Amino acid sequence: MLLLALTVGGSLGRHYIAMFEATQNVTLKPTETWREALLDTRIMDLFFTVHRKIREDSDMAQDSLQCLAQLASMHGPIFPDESAQVSYLAHLVEGLLSMINGIEIEDSEAVGISNIISNLITMFPRSTLTALPSELFTSFINCLTLLTCSFGRSAALEEVLDKDDMVYMEAYDKLLESWLTLVQDEEHFPRGCFVQPAVQVFNSYIQCHLAAPDGTRNLSVNGISSHDEEEINELQEDDRELFSDQLSSIGMLGRVAADHCIPLLTSLLEDRVTRLHGQLQRTQQHLMASSDPGSVDRKVLDDLYEDIHWLILVSGYLLADDPQSETPLIPSEVMEFSIKHSTEVDINTTLQILGSPGEKASSIPGCNRTDSVIRLLSAVLRTSEVESRATRASLTELLSPQMGKDIVWFLRRWAKTYLLVDEKLYEQISMPLSTAFGADTEGAQWIVGYLLEKVINNLSVWSSEAELANDTVELLVTLVEKRERANIVVQCESWWNLAKQFASRSPPLHLLSSSVQRSLMKALVLGGFAHMDSDTKQQYWAEVLHPLQQRFLNLINQENFAQISQEEAVKQEIVATLEALCGIAEATQIDNVASLFSFLMDFLSSCIGLMEVYSNTPETINLIIEVFVEVAHKQICYLGETKSMKLYEACLTLLQVYSKNNQSRKRSDATAEEDQYQDLLLIMELLTNLLSKEFIDFSDTDEVFRNQDQGTPASNRTVSAADVVLYGVNIVLPLMSQDLLKFPSLCNQYYKLITFICEIFPEKIPQLPEDLFKSLMFSLELGMTSMSSEISQLCLEALSPLAEQCAKNQEKDTPLFIATRHFLKLVFDMLVLQKHNTEMTVAAGEALYTLVCLHQAEYSELVETLLSSQRDAVIYQRLADAFNKLTASSTPPTMDRKQKVAFLKSLEEFVANVGGLLCVK
């Protein structure tokens, strides 16, 4: 039981206890009636005192810290004005500092303390934080800095000890998030107040991730040292994903203190790369003298690789944001840092260091008069060059694939942001960055050529390292996905060689994994839309796409194709073609969709024919369906009516052939479920993609196809999205067992699909055959009552359009009308009798409103039954009042938007008032 809930007592207490079971960090928003009690400083002092008394008991300490975390989150009408909020916060911070400074923090307190700080920073307005007395604010920031560094060291130690319960890691993450919140709003705080703390936290992070003597990684504590290399390599998730939140915060802090952090990273990375180069040379000499490769001591190399790994990751996060957006910008702090120092920079020396990755930067005269941002990139290019030279010297076995991944990951992230920097997007631009990487600069052309050579070298050397090859080809996609970059790429002879080599399935490219081949095809297609004269472009397509088409047609048109189709070489050729088609579809953009759609449509009917030939080869069937999935996903939103209809017809034929084969296909028990899972997942993805046309439509009545034959006039329309989707649902529903719904991705896709259908084609639902209709209704009930909250929410969203459809038809006693009556009780019980999160209240409220409009008498009956079952007079009265307030309108509810909005507002109040009263435990 929460102490705070007990203190504030009554309904507020019950309400918080009910919420508490769902989440561990509930914010406190009491009404003004609590002002006198909760703004009394003695209440807060009491909680700090209680914690000091019980902190030795880890369970009770967690509860008391949770109460303090709630007090730190207090907001809303309880504060009469800003000065009350400032004095409350000041007292809270004083109490917190006195508590932390007087103790040695226990493991069990770390997360609780970080929650208090996180809530305090998140919930109080910036103006309140800056209104604190300056000494108190400075003491708070200093305390936060020391705590962050301390928790970071303890988190690193937890990793070394391989602890199951990573309390310091959780606390450290929380504090880093708090820093991120603060520095993102730094314009509200005294200028430069975060620079020194940022330096300390950044230094501490780097120190924990570097080997001795510069760092503390691998240092043993009580004789315990880190995992050995084999264990590290078995980690499932890559560090850049696993620690992305941490790295984002550290990168942001590095920008705040760019004057310190960028030169520090450069110097550390240059040092490690010089040592790596020397170590590889010594190892090469050792190998020449010794015939036993096992005699090489890899310890020094492994330590260097791990150091370089973290230095590159931090550099990538500091210099650029995650490239999710189309045009990620150079972070303003990095740009300002480069501009500030540009007067001290010799641009020619900077460009010389950039263009000499084979040389040590320090060996170039005037190396200290270079732009630091470019110098950090140069250090990564130097790492890349050492790696490439080692592969040419046949030392690939001594290299780290992880370092290879880090290099191309960094270069991709960097290229998206800096390469061909567009001056129009910035208020002010750094001359060194603009001169080195701007449009029409020699620097940009040189680096594009260098990156392309890197890609080609990697694909040849590392073809067996799937993840590294994948990251490499993603860098290639980045180089060609923007037309301006692609224009430079296609001028490189090595690009044409790569295209020819891939099109002819030459080694070693044919050894690449299927997903890498798919992305490589995507890149080659994107490159084909760069600026070239018409003859060159024709020649390019003749070398990239024509061989694909020819080989495929020659193969499937052979008289004995059915006999030879199961031969391994033939199957490999078919699979390679299907993967390439997926890659071509993935390259779709609005300005190339016309030509790509026509090219792909020629293949789709042949693919349907392959369904028959490979009906007993599930992986090939899946790949064929995947081609359709990708075409629909990438192209449907651009297609006008005529072209859409062609695609619908092709998809309908595909589903018909699949259905026929599925009925006759014999699956062995062991693989049946897995095969079925993959098939169904892809079919549902296809149907969902076709439905998305109803939401996202960029077409303009075949505008993008205006130079092509328009085909059948739209008035002769034969197949619609509804036809295809409902046919698909006829296939999916009977096969969807409860066992299959245990696969999370399948379950999500299934419920997303049926919700889409109910929202887009509610009029089609009553027309379903009886057994399918029952299956659909059962699925909705199952999703609402037995699945995750996300699935439950999807099902609730499906109910409103179904109820509206019933109201429109005004037919009583139809199966749908009877089903909605049943759902009324389910939704009513969910809102009144069961625990649910607040997001669910909105979806459930909308569903309840439409169902009440449809079944008003039944709703009144449910309320009466509930009230009559109450023995407690107080609860009875509160419930009765709450229900009266909920439907207070004198007019009966109708499908009217205004009324619905008012009902939802009342429902929020209703849930707040009676939320904890009737929850069934």
C-alpha cells in the first residue's frame, strides 16, 4: 500500500492505488481541495524523514521513494500561482539534496532517486526551475552531475558482473534522459550553465567505455573482469540499438560542450587508429615468421577494436541525428562550433587531411589549423583506410567485422546530413563545411568516390558477414536516394562496374544474402534515375534491368521448366529474381513510379504462374507473395484508378491460386504452423497495403502516367479493393486459430486488418457468409477481452463504424444488431468494472457512445442492474450520481459529433470519480 495514497486518503487514494498497479511512475494531479494539506512543507519533510528511517529495508525504501517521486511530479490546480510552485519546488530540491548528500546511496535506492529527479525536471515548467535561488539551482545541477557519473560507473560494473537486475543501468538511463530534457531547453537557462556538467558526464561515459590506461573498461573489481570476446559476440542486439537512448543523450551533451568533446574524440580516435595500424603491421610480421596463426595474441587488437567501436558510435551520435527524416540537418551546436573557429582554420590543410586517409593527420604540416568537425570525420576515414589496406594485405581474419559495421554506419549517418550540404536550409553556414562538402565542390566529389570504393571493397571482402554487408549496402542506398548525390555517383566508373557485375550475377556479389541483394537492386534502380542523357540512361537500364528480364523469361519459357524447376540452380535463379523484384519495388518514388510500375506488372502474372510450380515450396511461395506486398506497399498510393484496378486484378488472381493450392497442399505437422504463419502474415500485409489506398492517395487520376497508354476506362471497372480484401479475408479467417494468434506480429497484423475493414467497408460486414461473420465477431471479442491493450484498442475502434452502420440500416434483429448489443455489455463492463489504461478510455468511450445510441434501453438496464447489486449505500449514491451526470443531456443520445464530444468529456470525469470503486481484482 502506498504511503502517499494512505496520507491523501479517501477516493483520491483509491484512485491512485488502482492506477498504480498498471504503471510504476504515476504523476500526481490533485485538485485545489488538497492545497492546504499537500502544500504544507511539513508533509514533504515527513516523507524525507520517513525515508531516512526505513531506507535500510529495501522494499519499504522503494515505496517511500515512490511517494517522493509522486510529490516531485505534482502539478495542476493545486498550485494557486507560480510563486507557490517555485517555493514548493525549492523545498523539494533542498530536501532531496540534503537526503542525497547525507547518505551513501544503496542499490535499492538508485532507481527511486532517479525517478524523483526525472519527474522534477519533466513536470515543472522551465520558468519555475530558473526561478529557484541561483545557489540552489547550481547545487542541484552539481548533484545531478555527480550522481550521473556515479550511476554510470556502477552501471558499467553491473555489465561486467553480468547482473540480472540492472538497477544502476535503469537509473543511469533515467538521469541521461533528464539531461536530454534540460539541454534541449537550454535557451531558458543561464547561458553556458550546462557546459561544465556536460564535460564531466561526457568524460565519465568515455572513460567507462575505454580500456586502461585511459579508461576503466575491463578493469577487474575484486578480481572479476569483463566477459571474454566470444561472449560479447553472442550479444543478440547491436550496441548502437541497445544503447541508442544513452548514446543520443551523450551525443547531445557532447554538442553542448563541443569545444571540449569534438577535439577529445578526434584525439582518442586518431591515437587508437595509429596503434591499430602498428599492431596489425607487427602481427603481420609475426605471422610471416610463424606458421601457426593461432599463436597471435589478440588481446591488444580486441581492446583497440572495442575502444574504436565506442568512439565511432559516440562520434556518430554527436555529429548527426538519427536520419529518420528526409533531410536531417547539421545540429546547430556543431554548425556554431565550426563557424566560431573558422577564422583559425586553414581550409587547404583541412582538405589535405580529409583527402589523405592513408596518412597520419599529425604528419601533415599545419595539422592544428584544421576544422575540428572535418578532422573527426577524417579520423573515421583513416580507420576505414587502415581496414581496407589490411584486407588488401590478406589480414582480413585479424580484423573486426564489428569495426567494419561501425565505420559504414557512421559514414551513412554522416553522409545523410553533411554530404552536399544545402546552404538554403541554414541561417548561417560554416565555410569549412560548405567548402569541403557543398554542392559542386571537389571535396564532395572526392568523398562520394571514396565511399563508393569502400562499398565495393566491403561487398567483395565481407560478403559472408551478413550484417556488415547489409550496413554497407544501406550506405550505398543513402548515396543514391537523393538525386543530387546520385548525379555524382553515376559519374564514377566503379558504379557502372558494380551494376554490370551484379546484373551478370558475378562472384562474389552472388554470394551476398538475399536481403542484401534486394537492397543492392534498390540502390542500382535509384541510381538509374540520376541525371544522364537519354542514350546513357538507355544503356544503363539495358545493363541493369534487361538481363534480369531476359534470364527470367528464358528460364520460365523453357518447355521442360516444370521438370527442371526443382533443381537447385533453377530455384536459386528464381529466388534471386524475386528478391530483385522486391528491391525494384522498394526503389519506388513519385517521379519513377510510372516506369517501375509498368516494368513490375509484366512480371506479376509470371509470378502467379510460379505459384503453381512451387506450390510445395513454402519459402518460394512466401517470396512470390512478398513481391506483391512490396509493389502494393510502395506503389498503390501513387496509382490512379486504372492502374490500381490492374494491381487489384493481379492480387485477386494471386489469392485465388493461393487458396486453391492451400486446400490441396499437404503440410507436415512439424512445419505446418510456421508455414501457415508466414503465408498468412504476408497475405494480411498485402490486404492492409491495398486498404491503405483509402487513407493515403497521392495519385491524380493517373496523372503520373499521363504519357502512357491509359488502358481500360475506369467506367468498365471490374475489381475493387473491397473485392480483393474480402476475398482475402475469406481465406484468412478460417485459418486463423487461437494458436496462431499467439505469434505477436501475426496477431497485430490480423487485428489491424480487421479494424481497417470495419472502418473502411462497414457496409460489407453484414453481407459476409454466416460462419465468417461469426468468426469475425468472435475475433473482435477475443481481442477486446484476452489480448494486449493495443489489440483491445484496435477492436474498440472497429466497433464504432459497425454500430453506425446498424443505425444507418435501421434494421433490428440482424446478426450485426444482435452482436452490437452483446458488445455494449462488454464495453460497459470494461469501463466500469475493469482496470484499463487511460488511452483505452478514449477508444472505449467512443465505442460505448455509438453502442448506447443504438441500444438505449439495454444501456439503462445495465445501469439499473449494476446499481441494484450495490449493498453499500455510499457507493450506490456515488455511482447513481456519476451515471446521471454521464447522461445528463435531456435529449436522447444520437450519432451527433457535438453530443459525442460532450459525452467523452463527461466520461473522463466519470472514470476519475468511480475508477477505483468497482474494479474486479
